[in-house]
Amino acid sequence: MLHEGLDRLSAPVDEESPPDLGALLMLVHNVQQAQRQELLRDLMRFLAVAALILSGGLWAMLQFPLYYLVTQGVLAVGLTIGAAVWQTEGRWISRE
Amino acid sequence: MDDADLIRQAQRGDQTALARLLQQYYLPVKKYLVTITFDRNLAEDLTQETMVRAIQRIGQFEGRARFSTWLFAIATRQYLDWLRQQRRERQLQVRAGEELLLERSDLAPEVRRLMAQLQALPREIALPVVLKHYYGYTYEEIAEWMEIPVGTVKSRIFNAVRTLRKGLDQDHA
């Protein structure tokens, strides 16, 4: 009964024709172009943010070299300790 | 040229191959959407949106399932997104046009009653019933498409079938 009902409901689609190839080609072209532009915008945004962060770092290094070096050192040591703790905890959990 | 060749060329950037592929599957996708939405106008809109999504994601098609199944999965997600949006806007209602379509058809009364009951079910409940009992998809496939646990799919289908049976029995009595 379900088959009969749904077959009947969708039967009119069988009498339709698909859109012509030209229209679909236009759709493909437009969608892909918009997609490329979106990717380009994302890349530009990423590069702009990266340039901002790098120029900030460069400015800090030139203005306050000592503070900059100390901060870099603290960050490196902190990250190393963090990574070591994270790795060790992972091993303990896997042993349990 | 068969589907596999068209897909390969489309993934390499051949726009004509992709357009041909979409033209070939346009009506099967629309037919599929009519059976899950019970609404031809909505099916038309969602078919176009499905085509746009397919164009954007053609590079992600890995050939693990048939191309039609891949498109149906996209179409189902488009429909579920539409349902969520409608719920947010509190606009969901059965469209009168499709009821009339069934009223006019020369279907047996019990089939018409079954269809009316199916349409009256909440859409998230009717959808897995159609996918399982009309298209024969597995519980796992339905769960993946609807992004819900397999157990939820099973219980939705079980409860829906029970409701439909009860409704038909009451009509007979």
C-alpha cells in the first residue's frame, strides 16, 4: 500500500523533462565561480591575520627585545611541559 | 560515456561532464524528494538546492556508494535543514495542494487513508518509514543521513508503523 501510494504521488515527475544542459552548465559555472571567490576571500583573510600577528611580533621584538626573548622562552618551556604532561596522562589512561 | 567517466571528468573540473551528470539525476532526485516531502513545490526547490550542494561537493564523492545514493543523502540533509528552519520559524504545516492530489487520484480508499496518515505524522517520523519501507535503506544508513542514533531510527519506525496499523484498523472497524 505504501508503495502504491508513494508511486502515485511521485508519478507526475516521470512526465517532466529535466532542465536543459545549457541551464545546468550555467548553474555549474556560477556555483563554482562563487566557490572560488569564497576560497580566495578566506585565503586573503587568513593572510591578513597572519601578517598582522607577524608584524605585531616583529614590532615587539624591535621595541622590547629583552621582554620579547623572555616571553618566547617562557612560552616554549610552558608548551613543552604542557605537551609532556598531556602525553604522560594519555599513557596512564591507556594502561588502565 | 558512463557515470564513472562523467564523475571522474567532473571531479577534474570538466563543467560539461558535471552538468550532464546533474541533468541525468535531476528527475530521480526530484522524485525521491516528492516521496519524502509529500510536496511537489518543496521538492522542486530542494532539488535545485541539492544540485548546488552537489556542485560544491563533487570533489568529496569517493565512490563508496552509488552516485544516486550520494545525491539522495544530500537531498535528505537539505530536507532536514528545511524542517529545522521551519520549526524555528514555526511555519510547518501540511500543504493543501498535495492533499488535493491524493483526493483526486483513483487510489484505493485504504491506500489513500494510509497516505493521509503518513502525511499526518511528524515529518521526522514519516521520513525514516519511507526510507526503510519504500527505498529499503538500512537502519545504519538512515541514522547516518538523519544524524541520529540507530536505536532512535528503529524506535521511530516501530512506533510509526504501529500508529499507521492502528489507524487503519480503526478505519476498518
